[in-house]
Amino acid sequence: MQASIVSLVFTALALGMMIVVNLGVTFTNSILPQVYVIKLIQPLGDLSIVYGPYNSCLMEDNHNVTTTKMMMNCTEASLSYDLDLDQLVAISGAANIQQLQFQIDTSKPLALHKANLVVLPTAILCFLSLCVAIFTHRTSDILPCLGGMFSIVGFVCSACGLAMIIFSYMTLFQSLQTLFGLTYTWGPSLYMLGISSFFLLIGFICFSAQCWSDPKYRQNAMSTIRRRRRRRHPQRQYDPNQYHATPYQPQSHHPSFSPPPPPPPPHHHHHHHSLPA
């Protein structure tokens, strides 16, 4: 199977899951309130709180003879909503918010709780990766590289957000469990966020394989790099007059022959012999 098809399938699955996660606990008249990040339960009562990425809902079971109805009291949806302490007071049995904050330090969990916001940029990055995967059969060599960048950024964003969400809720809800006997359970949104993060990592691997394993993409990428280097560092044209005052004159292949100079005349030494007396 080609890497482009694998990246298309996994980015599409990641986008579908992130759409469901973003819509969880937003429309109270549908099944979406059951798609929550975490649920805080009152074991001895009928109250529970479901938390989504943008709001939370206080739920109550009314047990009748014929049917069971769910009464909901939800907070207003917001991109960076705060934990509703009134809901925690209602489900924990504390007298008021001051007593709850006196027994539990809620400052750090309330700050890290805003990590739910990562589901929105993760969904956007999944959508961009899917668009790249759809059009990656084009000859443009930049598309797989863009898809890999969108996928790895989405993976890092979702993985860091997932870790912060787990830490913030566990820090607060374990204290509530110890003091008030409440229990909690992780919801489908948390698992879908983790699975989407894993699918984005697979998409990044497939896009990277397209960039460097396919000779067509590798050749196009290298030619693009060479073109950019030429634009940044253009080659200089050779100008013969730049270094020579006169134009270059080629020498003759048959230079004229000049005889060597004549040797100097021999120097005669006269020896004077003295006559005997």
C-alpha cells in the first residue's frame, strides 16, 4: 500500500474523531453529552458531572416506575471555560465554595484544566493534514513536507494537552475521592484524543516517507533546494576586462626562431719565459 493512501486513511480517521471530541457535551438534546472527557460520580446519590472540552453538565437521575430521565444543568459553552465550583459543591456535599477551597487546593487544577482547548487546534491540524493527503498526488514536492509538518505539530499539541488534562483532573478528583467519597471515570473523548494523536504520528511517518523514499519527490525536493540556493547566491559572470587592462591576445603556435648569441672569443694567455743569465 502506498504511503499516500495510508496517510489519507489515518488523517481522515483522526479528523473524524476530533470532530466528535469537539462536539462532546455541547448539545444537551442528543447523545453527545455521553461523549465526555471525564465523569465525576456521586456513589450514594443520583448526581454526576460530565466534563467536555467546552462546558460541563450536572446530571441527575430521576427514577420513576416507568422510565428514567436525565435532568441536565449545563454551563455556558466557552473556549476556555473554568470548572464550575457550584457543581462541585452540589455533588460533594460541602457547605459552600469556601469550605471546598479550604479543604482542597483548586488553583493548579483550575489552571491546567484549560488544556482542554488543545482539541480545537488539533482538529484544525487534522483537517489541514487531510487536505494535503487528498492532493498529495500532484507533482508539487512541497505538499508531503507540509503534511508532515501539520501532522507532527498536531501530534505534539494533542499529546501535551492529553498529559495536562489527565494530570489536572486526577489531581483534583483524587482529592475529592479521598475527602467526599466521590468516584470518577474517564470518558470516550479522552480515548479518542489519544487515538487521534497516534494516528497523526502515523500520518507524519507516511508523509516523511513520501518526501524521501519516493525518487520523484526526492528529486523534486533536491531540485527545489538547488533553485533556492541559486536565488540566494547567484553565480558571477566572468568578465575578462575586470582583471586585464588589455584584451587577451593569444600567442602564435609557431614562434619565430632566434639563433643563440655567438660564444665569446677565446682568451689567449701569453707566458713570458725569462732567459738564463
